[in-house]
Amino acid sequence: MSFSLTQMILISAGYLMVLFGVAWISERGLIPRSIIRHPLTYTLSLGVYASAWAFYGSVGLAYQYGYGFLACYLGVSGAFLLAPVLLYPILKITRTYQLSSLADLLAFRFRSTWAGALTTIFMLIGVLPLLALQIQAVADSISILTGEPVKARVAFAFCTLIILFTIFFGSRHIATREKHEGLVFAIAFESVIKLLALGGIGLYALYGVFGGPHELEVWLLQNQTALAALHTPLQEGPWRTLLLVFFASAIVMPHMYHMAFTENLNPRALVSASWGLPLFLLLMSLAVPLVLWAGLRLGASTNPEYFTLGLGIAANNQALALLAYVGGLSAASGLIIVTTLALSGMALNHLVLPLYQPPAEGNIYRWLKWTRRALIVAIITAGFMFYLTQSNHQSLANLGIVAFVATLQFLPGVLSVLYWPTANRRGFIAGLLAGTLVWMVTMLLPLLGNLQGFYIPLLDMIYVLDDTSWHMAAIASLAANVLLFTLISLFTNASTEEVSAAEACAVDNVRRPQRRELYAASPQEFATQLAKPLGAKAAQKEVEQALRDLYLPFDERRPYALRRLRDRIEANLSGLMGPSVAQDMVETFLPYKSGNENYVTEDIHFIESRLEDYHSRLTGLAAELDALRRYHRQTLQELPMGVCSLAKDQEILMWNKAMEELTGIAAKHVVGSRLVTIGEPWRGLLQGFINVPDEHL
């Protein structure tokens, strides 16, 4: 049984056109928004994790590592089961500060352009083997089904179609606040295809090859070596390292970060995903041992990694072979699309914009969009070139392991964002450099050079990279990373900016920002200042967007409201251009007054609003103190006499209900503003009271 190359090209193009159609009709609103925004759609979109590695490679993993293949599913499932303490805090940070990638998150936390740039560079290098894996899986599948060695031409055509899809449906919006609903729905659709394809093949293996569960049990009793082969590697193999690697991938892999956080429309959808994704992966994993045993029974001629395809060939069943191919094509295309989209944003924000920013006279949004599209082409092309160098001598398992271990180096940094406020940029950068260097020497270079082994002078040993030793390289690289990260962070001090960012990120801290005065005294002045780097049209648009986000009028002049506006503009620009560029731009063109010009203290308005957000999560002494604070504040609000509170710079901090009745001025109009802004006779009366020693009027 074989297919012609023309048939396979038409089938591939037809499937991708269906994918185009699904994305297009969802973008045009032809599918109800209730379906597009349903938690089930979000959960299925996270199925992008099940790439060609999971669809094809997991059978190969089962052949090599026995039941250790389950680590591929259990690791990421464990991360999602820990969503309340791991994923949800990250989601809250990314939504608040519009951090669209892992590089954005780390650059924001460590307040370092270098942290973002190095994360981007190492992520690009580390993920190339994973992109090559997807391309190789599609090319190998077509070669197996056609019996023709046409890998390079097929791979090039596949990459071209993926580039077009990613550009059309992945780069239409450039700001984090604008979601790619068509892309998300298309990826969810692909997850359904993968599940149906692998499930259908598993059912065929059970009933078509073995004849049912009872017959399978009989065959296993007669071929006990097949069952024992699944147990032995679990007892001896590196399954614990596999579990750690795949646990980390749920957070640090660019496609998982993008779908879990950047494209999240509703934080509550993460609750459904915390059990929905593990269930999805469980259903996919059920077919893996069945496919492996069926391939062994039929004597499938393919490599075990391609037993999913080999069953259809061995059984001379064209429909089954095509089902397997479409499932694999779906798995590979989804990962390439989302990963490339995420990497292009990282490269734009942390490699391009820090070095070159478009002139203010041009259309900055158009420039950003086309630059990102150029990066998409460059990244997929790089993946294709990497595939060409490795396609003849690397298995899917080897390529996948190298990529997953590379991204493992970002796990210490991510965990420190949430749970280690004293970590600093020096420690993070040193640890990342050390871990990545060990990974390059022990895993990437042997892969690129197809080396079987090399001598390590310091250890006086020959290191051989194979199925039994890669986990030592993984542990060594992570250990070097953690050791340097910890030691340098403990013995060096963090900057003021890092401390502030750490407070904003830590799950058990309430940020205490300073109450400072801005030079700009109105939203129009904000727009005028931002016009210098952004251009007048873009600056006006960003200021108006921030005002809409905060429900503030354009004539707003209260100092507290202007501080909130400045923070919101920085967050929005972060989603557009990355946190490093946004921070530099806001600090340069919307600065605070300094020195004797400005009275600095903690911003009580911000602190109280944060405490209100945290109220339901406070426990123990913190909850009791918060209850006392709320009681005292409520007492002051309900007093039958007028009470107002002023800072030393005469910013109004409190205006109780009695003051509202006495003056006819609502608290929401004066709290956060200066005393000089309220009308007479109250301004003169209160200013006179300030200047006399009397305790009441």
C-alpha cells in the first residue's frame, strides 16, 4: 500500500485549508462567541502541548523507556493540577502588566534588558530542535506513505504553508490586549482532530488487531516479554528526570506560555483547564501501549516512533494510515504556529526594539506588525535549516529531549518570580549562562556534530550522549544553574527597581508603591510627551486606551488618578513593545518629580485597593489585621461628623460620608486630588484650618 506524492500534497493542503477556514469563520464572528470563549475551547487549545512528539514520539518513548513515557503526560498534568499556586499567580501577573512571553516576565521581574535578551536568545536556540522535530515528523510521514525520498521538498512546502497561516492569523494583532480568537479556536479544533485520530488508531489496535480486551490479555500472557519491556526501563531508566522536564515545559515552553497566559480570555477558564488538560492527555495516553503492542504483533516495518502510521501500512488499511497522517500533521502544525508566534514576539521586544525603534513620524503599529511577520519567516526558516542538518541521523526522541532540557534552564527563574523575592538579576543571568553552557556542551554540540562521545579533561572521563546518559547532562545543567543563581543572589544585593518588581510579583506580598508627583498634570500632557517617541497619533491612542481601561475621563487631573494612568500606559506599552522598552520610555517621557520638588511616601490608595483584592486570601494574623483596618476605616466613614485626611503635600486621602453631605462633593471626585482643586468656600475653610492649631472646626 502506498500513496502518490501528489495525493499527499493535496491531502496536506486540504487539511491546512480547512484549518484556514476554521480560523477565518471564527475571526468573522460566524461561530458564536459563547463557543469561542468557552472554557472547553481554552482547555482544548492547551492541547497544543501534544505535538508530533506526543503523537508519534510517545510510542517511541514507550519502546525505549517503558511506562516512563507517561512522564510526558504526568509532568504537564502535575503542573496544571498545581494551578492555584503555580499557574494562576503567573496569569495574574501577566494580565496586570501585560507580559506576553516568558522573556517579558523575566525582564519585568529582574528589571533587566539583558535578562529578556538572554532568555530570548537561549529560547530561540533551545526550541530549534523542537521545530525541526515537527518538520521531520511530517516529512518522514509522507516519505513512509509514498515510499519516496522527498523529505526536503515536502518539508519546504509544509513550512511555506505554515508561514502563511501564522502571518494571516497570528500576527494580525500586535498588542497583548488584542487576542487571536481565530487562532485559539483553530488550535482547539486541531486538538480534537489529534484526540480522535489517536483514539481511533488505539481502538483499531485493540479490536482490529487483537480482537478485543480478552484477546489482548491472552496475547500479553503469551508474549510476556512485551509487558515486561514496559516495566524494566521504569525501574532502571531516567523517568524522574523526564517527569521534571515535562513538568517545567508546562510553564516555560513558549507555546504553552502563549496559550495558557497570553491568549487567556477569562482567568476562571484556568480552573477548568487544571483538570481538563490532564483528562485530555490521559485519553491520548491510553492509546500508546495499544499502538506499541499492535505494531509489535503485526511486525510493522517502520521505526517504533512511527508505529502510529505503521499500523495502517501493516494492515493495508488506507483510511487508518490517512487518519494517522492527518493527526500527526495536526499535531506538528499547531506547535510550529504557536511557538513561532510566541518567539517572534520575544525577538521583537527583546532583540529588535532595544536596538532600533521606528521613527515617530511613521506608523509604529504597521512597522511592528511587519517586523513581526519578518521574524516569523526567519524563525520557521531557521527551524527548516536545522531540520536539514539533522534529518538523516536523529530520532524524534533525541530532538525532543534536547529541546525540553534546554527550556528546563528557565524553571529556576520562573519559580523565583513567585516565591523568592530576594533573587536578583545577577544570580539569574549567571545561573542561566552556566546551565545553558553545560547544555550546549553536553547535548547540543553532540547533536549538531553527530558525536557519539567526547573526552572531558576535568573529570577524566569520556561522556557518551545516548538514551541512558542524557539525564545526567540534564541534571548537571540544572544543578549548575541553580547553584550559581542561589549563591550570587545570596551574596549580592538587588536594585531598588528589582525589589519593587519582586513585591509586585510575589504571591504573599502586597506591593507598596510610592506616592509621587508627576511633571505631567493631565492626560493631554501625557499624550504630548509620548508623541516624541511614538508619534502624535499613536500617543493619543495609547493614552485614550489607558483612560478607557481605568474608566477615567480625559480631563482627569487628580494626582492619584494620573499615577494610575501612568502605570496603565506602561502596562499597555509593555504588551505592545515589551517591558524593558516600555519602562525606559515611560521613565524618560513621563518622569516623576525628584529631590526637593517631590514629597515621597507610600501610596495609601493603591495599598488599600490591593488589600481589597487580597481580602479573601488573607489568613491568620494578616486577616485579623486587615479586619481591624477595615473596621477602623468603616468607623471613620460612618462618623456623624465630617472627617477628611490630608497628606503633607495636601493630597486628599479620605473624605467620609458626613463630609459629602456637608459639602455636597462626592468622595470619588476629590479623593486623590489636591486640596487646592476643590471649590470655595471649602478650600479656604480647610486651608485655614490647616494653618491654625485647633483640632476641629
